[in-house]
Amino acid sequence: MNESLVQKDLRFRYKSFLITENGLEVKQKSLLSSSEYVIAYENVGTRTYKSNKGIYGLLFSSTLLCMVSILLYLLRNDGEGVESSVYYFYFGLSIILLILFLITYKRNFYLVKHGNVDAIEFLQNNPSKAEVNTFIDILKATRNTFLLNKYGQINFGFTREENYQNLVWLANNEVINNVEFNNMVNRLNLEMQQQNPDKMNFDFSLN
């Protein structure tokens, strides 16, 4: 099973995501750099965080210069003797600053773990909001299945406490909910008791 998402924008940023059996394969390129790596499912979060960043001083300056240009244009039309090159100059500067703002403005979407750590960056709504959301849903489902199979099975080579800590980790990483956790702990107690009938049963609970 392989699912992929490719994202590109006007600033020549390229991002490629591929869901594999062992993790999320990421490739990204820009004008100045490129990288390729695999993110283990243990490091893939389920929470989303959006960020809009830009140098808003450029936008403010562009707006101010545009207003100055308009004012000079109106003064010239009123016969104030303003040179046409002057308001063209300010208008040109306004356009340059606006372009710089658009180049530096970023609308990003992050998939993060609890505490906003291990962020995976996506471009917002690229190529479309529906495609990004569908990919994220498939990634979460694949991640949960992988982690549940890896950490949610009772390993009789481990102690009861070690098996229990695996279940706590699954719950803390939002792979299973509280009801599923309690059911899995009950099953752990039962099967461990059957394997070791002479040992006492412990009542674990999720803190």
C-alpha cells in the first residue's frame, strides 16, 4: 500500500510525501536546498497546527508608499507642480515591497505530536484542501495500524509491566482511546494470569 502527495508552489518549493510500510518518506526541494528522509511512524503526530508567516513590515511599507504615491498624483492633478516621476517612483517602490512580501509569506500546515513537537510541514491546501486532508487521514490510519501491531500485541517475552508501558505509550500517543486502553489492559491481565497462574493480578490504570 503506497499513498503519495506532491506539493509545489510559485516560489519553487517542492514537497513529496510517500506513505510506506515503515514510515513517511519525505522529499523536499527549494532553490537553495534539497533533502530526502524517512520519518518513523513513532515520530508522526496526529494533531494539526496552522501557521501564516510573513514580513508584515514589508506589507505596511508597501501600503504606505502606495498612499504617498496616490497623494502625490492627486496633488499633481491639482496643479501643485509635483513631477510625475516622483509618484511613479514611490509607486514602483510600493510594488517591489509588495512582491517581496508575497515571496516571503508562508501558509503552512503542520502535523505535530502532543506539545507541538516533531512537526511535519505541509503546504496549506496544496494541491487542494481535500487532497491534503485525505492524505493526512490515510497517514494517520496507516500510522495507527502500524503502531498498534508493533506495540499493542502482548509479548510474553516481556514482563507484565513492560507490556503495560507499551499500552500507556499507545494511549499517550493517541493511537488508542481510554476505552480501548482499559480493554487491552484487562486482556493483558487475563492472558498474563493464564501464562503465570501463580502470580498476582495487578489493576493498572491510565494516569
